[in-house]
Amino acid sequence: MFDNLSEKLDKAFHVLKGHGKITEVNVADTLKEVRRALLDADVNFKIAKDFTTKVKEKAIGQNVLTTLQPGQLMVKLVKDELTELMGGDAAGINLSGNPTVILMSGLQGSGKTTFSGKLANYLKTKKNKKPLLVACDIYRPAAINQLHVVGGQIGVEVYSEEGNRNPVEIAQNAVKHAKANGYNVVIVDTAGRLAVDEEMMNEIANVHKALQPQETLFVVDSMTGQDAVNTAKAFNDRLNFDGVILTKLDGDTRGGAAISIKSVVNKPIKFIGTGEKMEAIDVFYPNRMADRILGMGDVVSLVERAQEQYDEEEARKLQKKIAKNEFGFDDFLNQIQQVKKMGNMKDLIGMIPGAGKALKDVEIEDDAFKHIEAIIHSMTPGERSKPAIIDAKRKNRIAKGSGTSIQQVNQLLKQFDQMSKMMKMMQGGAGKNLMRMMGG
Ligand code: GDP
């Protein structure tokens, strides 16, 4: 899904790689690439422009955050903006009617009939509803047959009236039938055309007026890009629909429709279709879609957690200590506490793109720092600030006190020594380095 866009956005962020700070220049370069990626994905020009302007303003304003890697910060800003653009929070579906009437609209071939079946199946299996499907396409007998086939697959009754040329009447009769037979959701599949035309619009507008549905959903093929947005606009002008269904997101879609549609019609995307099977339906979550578009695993949450824990003042103090060669085990312990506050090891590793997959067979302890902490706690304050005084006798005592072995104590001392040297060399602040080691 959106492979091309993901790849291009990823390239855009590379512009910032190697820069220590976010500056107006490298932000502008990156955003130029982001804008190009969006346009290539068939996102509306004005939307792409507004998008990058907003991200730019936020990026320049984030002085405090210059300590984090700028590339990642930009990813986060772009992700937040993408999420916002696609609707912020997930929109639910209104099932308050008795029965609830859901009217499906959209062009022929958009996936309306397929989605009607998917939605019926979803409501039946996930929401414990008793849905009725209604075939209202009076022009194409094949469409009515198709709905019957779909209904048969999922075990949902399909209401149709052979020979009746009045869609309003069929729909009204179907609602009566539903009331009389205990159906609590009525999903009305309507006739589509290959392009927007007046006759079709009038017809569906009449059905809409007569039924007063709780939900009017507009189904659109995500492969159609900018066209999808224009069609959505035409339907919304007539029907003032409640939500959008994006189908065929499993295909080689560029992503433009998903990104643009909400801001053009100001209606949320409620569900997505991701295949031809009846189970290929997902509730649309803007933030998860943004993650997918950015191909970033959940690194965004990881960066957020790092931001939450990062204390500028503390980092500066630490930097001074390192410069004066005063970084001791107490500081180390402190750093471990900071990292631990971000979440457990398994959780954190799972957020690093690729790492979760690469390490899926490796046993990771929930509390990976347990032994290290125990060893440090068994040291005297003097030993913590001047590890050099820890001789064989002291090592023995520490190992006993912490319930570890002399080898483990030795290993930690050696690691600490190497780390101190490395930090002194880099002079970059322990927090930053630790975050980096954590995959930042
Ligand atoms: P309608 O004319 O709007 O009722 O569209 P249909 O439901 O008949 O769908 C048109 C074609 O798109 C059919 O071949 C469907 O199998 C296919 N289709 C519908 N939804 C999806 C989807 O989410 N993914 C894929 N790959 N194909 C879909």
C-alpha cells in the first residue's frame, strides 16, 4: 500500500540526515521533497502546499527539540499533519436507527456492491446485528444477481423486487420488510453509472429523501486519485453524505485519494476495502494510515516517548560531568531509569522499524536491566563515583550482594569503562547517546 509514496517520503527525510540541527534551509529542502512526493501520489496541489506550509511552521518553532535527530522529528511532524489531514480521530458509524438505514452511493465499479456485502458481514459478525441487504439497481439485473451471490456467501438475506422500476418504492418496501422481520440494519445498494450524471444523481437523491438514512456512505475507488476527489465532491453536493469508503487500497494505489478526500468534502473516511473477499474491510484509523504511508513501523511513538523523557537541563549537567571525567555509576543508573520510563524492552524494540521482525525469535527479558541495577545497588557510593577502586575483593562482595557472578560484575565494569571512554570522545551528552543506542 502506497509503496511509492512511502519510498519518496523516506528519501525526503534523508535530506536531513547528518545535520545536527533543524535549520530553515534543510527543512525547506526536505519539505520540497515531501511536497513533490505528495503531488506524485496525486494529492491535490493546494492540499500539498498547505500541508508543507503547516509542517514548516511547526518545525521552525521546535527549538527545544534540536537535541533529537532532525530526520525523526520531521517524520513525526509529517505524520501528525497527515493524521490531521486524514481526519484526526477514527469516525464511528451511526447505528442508532430502528432499523438503521445505510444508503450506499458511488460510481459503477467503485466497489459498492462488494462493500455492501462486507459491511453487512462486519455488522453481523463483529457488531452482532441482523442486517438486510437491498438491491436497488433497476437497470442492471446482473447487479441484483451479484448482490444475491454476495448475500449467499455471508448468510445475509437480500431484498429485491423483480420488475419494479421504482427504486424509491423498492427501498421503502425493504424497510417495511426489515421492520416486520426483525432486521435492525438495512443496507441499500443503489445503481451507479460510469460517470456522474444528472439522472443518477436525481434517482439517488430521491431515495435519500424518502429513506432519511442514518448513514449515507460514499464509496470510491482509491486507484482513481484526483478523480476520486472530484466525484466525492459531486456526490457530496447532492447528498451531503456522512462518510467515505475507500476501496481497493490493497492495489497499487498512489494514495492521493486517501490523503485529499477528507479535506475536500470535510467528511471522514469510515472504512477501507483491502481486497475482494468479504473479510477485507477495515475501520479507517487516520493515525495508523499515516504510519503505513510513512512506512515507519511505530518509530513515531518511540520518538515521542524519548521526547517525553528527555530533560535538556539534565542532559547539560551530564555533559559537563563527562567532560570532567566525573560520569559515574549513579549517573548510569539514572540513565537506565530514563530509558525504562519509555517502556519495557520488548515494547521498545518492537517500535524500531525492522527490529521487531529481525529479533522475533530472540528471547528478550521484560526487565533487561535487572542485573545491572542490582550490581550498581550493591556498590558503595565511593565505588559508584570512582569505579577504578573496585578490586577483586570488592568485586566478590558486590557479586554476592547482588546475587550475580563475578563474571557479570566484571562484564559491567568493562562495559562501563568502554562507555565512559566513548562518551568522553563524543562529548555529545549521555542521554543523546543512549537514545541513539536505543535505536533513535
Ligand atoms: P460496484 O459496481 O460499485 O457495485 O462495484 P463492485 O462491487 O461490483 O466492484 C467492482 C470490482 O472491484 C469487482 O471486481 C470487485 O471484486 C472489485 N473490488 C471491490 N472492492 C475491492 C477491494 O477492496 N479490493 C480489490 N482488489 N478489489 C475490489
